[in-house]
Amino acid sequence: MTSKFEEAKSSKSLELQDIANLERLKNVIAGFELGVHCEIEQIADRRPLLSITPSKLKTYTDYVGLFHPVKLLLHAENHYEIRVNIVENAEAGKYEFDDSDFLRGLVTKVSVKSPLKICPGLQEFKYQDLDTKLGYQPKKLFSQKWPWPVNRHVECLIWHSPTNARKSRPSLRDCCERCKLLSRELDRILERRKKNVSSSIRRSAKSTHRIDVLSPASRKIRLQNIRGERKYFRKIARKYWEKTKVHLNEKENQELSMLISEIEASVQGREELDNVFEEAEKSKKGRGRTLKEVWKMDRLEFLNDQRRNGN
Ligand SMILES: [Zn+2]
């Protein structure tokens, strides 16, 4: 039977054994002269570990307070992990206390001599809240708002050696290849979205963009939009005209027909007419366009009457 006392005694002796092993490891690492900071950490309810960081200095952020962005943890149980930004496990595996070469390689990775860097992900403002901006979350994009905003490739290399750093724009310089690729993909999506928005404006019936400079597809859509809109205003115009039309005698009809032709034949008349429509449109949206349709309808009606009268 093992008493509580004996249990405590054996766990205490294991702890002492662990600490002695880690102390020895600490000395071996000091011998590498890589300038790293080494500390034995004792953890409640777990066996101790040796934590190795590039320097003693910690980073501070409002979200998490003080922390070491990169940490190599050598657990007493002979397994190791390289942790980046606390939560990311960049590498993990087994090690042996006496495998000095392997340990040196591992410690070099977290020393200031290491070519490896943390991929900061996509930090530019345009990549933030993409799900809201695009209406969907791009498949390859991993986003997280807490403990700090993260936008990166779902398979970001996180702890990597940057390549082509000089060719990249400053915000992407330390990014991994996957995040750089993703940035190009997202740029294309955002560019396409911008083009679609501006082309949908150019294609609208109200656009002041010259129709002859549009692409054949855009021109077709714009004309369809204009036709659709004219159909709508013509419908309103017809209702209005049905209500207000007055029957004129032949003389009145002739006079009005002449007036219409005179107005339409002169530049000034056409300008005046356009002003009337514009003013009406300004006073109420759609009014000018309805009036324009009424004008066309009335004129057509008179001309038809004229023709009938002539027959
Ligand atoms: Zn990345």
C-alpha cells in the first residue's frame, strides 16, 4: 500500500531529478554561446521544463500583456515544442539530453542568429473584415479577432524563412510564401469587385458615361437598362395622358402640330424643352422623364390625328 506521504515523496524526488536534468541541459545550451535566455519553469501539476527565448526581453501587447513571441520549450519528458505567439505550435518532437548537435540546431532556430521569422499575416486595412466587404469569407483565408486581429493563409507557415523579401511591398516583407500568394489572390478579388461596382454604375441608365466608349457587353446592358426604365416611365406617362387628354378640333390640332414641329425643329426650342424636362426632374425624381414620355406620346398622337385628318 502506498501512503500519501510516499506518493508525495516520490513525486518530490522526480521533481528534483527533473530539475537536475534541466540544469545540466541549461549548461549545455549556455556552452553553445548563442546568446539565448534559458529558464527552468516549474508548473503546477506538471513536470518542469526549460524555456529558451532569443532574449530575456518580452513583448507587450494590450491584448495579452507580456509575452515572449518565440519560445522553445524543452520538457523534462524529453519532448520539445517551438511556440510562436503563445498559441501557435510551430514545431514539436522528441529530443535526447545528450544529442548535443540536435539541441544546438534547435536552439539556433530561436536565437537571434536564426533566419526564421514570424509571419505577420496580411496586416493591411484592405484585408480586414473581408467577410463583410465581400459578403463571404475566402476559403484560403483564416481570420481571427482575438487575442489580436489575424488575417492569414489557412496553412500559413507562421515560423519561416522569408524569401524574395526585397521584391515584396513592406507590409508583406516578413510574410510566408502562402500568405503572399493569398494577398495576390485577394487583391485580384478586390480589384474585380471594384471594377464590377464601377461598371454597374457605367451600365446604369442614369450614367453620364459616354455609351460609345463602353465595351460591347456593357453597352448592351446599359441599353437594356435604358429601355427598361423608359418602359416604366412610358407606362406612367400613358396613365397620365389617358387622364388629361383633351379632344381638339381640326384647327387646334393643326396649330398644336405646328407648334410641336417648330419647337423640335429649332436648336433653341429643343434646348428649352430639355430645360423643362430637367427642371421637372429636379423638382421630383422621375417627373421630368415622365413628362418627356408624355411629350413624345402627345406629339405622336397629334401627328397621327394629322394624318387621319389628311386622309
Ligand atoms: Zn503566413
